[in-house]
Amino acid sequence: MADYTKYITIDPDQRSGQPCIRGMRITVYDVLDYLAAGDSVDDILEHFPMLTRDDILACLSYAADAERKFRRIA
């Protein structure tokens, strides 16, 4: 799994503490929502040129890790 900690930031004063990409106002949820709606990585990069492919992969790694942690609790 990729090390998403270099890309995903959590700041209680930004977007209500949601995990964001590199301190920007784009959340992990935003990216995952676009992917779930059928947008490709290239589509997202076209709409958000400040993002990188690594940013998007970090979102997927963050989501996988969150799921893994949730399964341990449940």
C-alpha cells in the first residue's frame, strides 16, 4: 500500500476536519465520489489540474486503510 501520509492532511479548521489532499480544500471523499460516479483518474486530473496521479492513489490507499481499521473494530 502506498504511503498516503505524505498526501492526506487533516486540519480541524479546514473542511470540518475532513481528510484533504495536501492541505487543499479537496477532500478524499470528493475524489472517491468522482471515482465512484465513473470518472477516470484522467478525468479528475483534467478537472482539478492541481492534483497529481499520486494524490488520487493516496485517496484510494487512505480509503483502503480506513476500511481495514473499521473491520478490526467491528
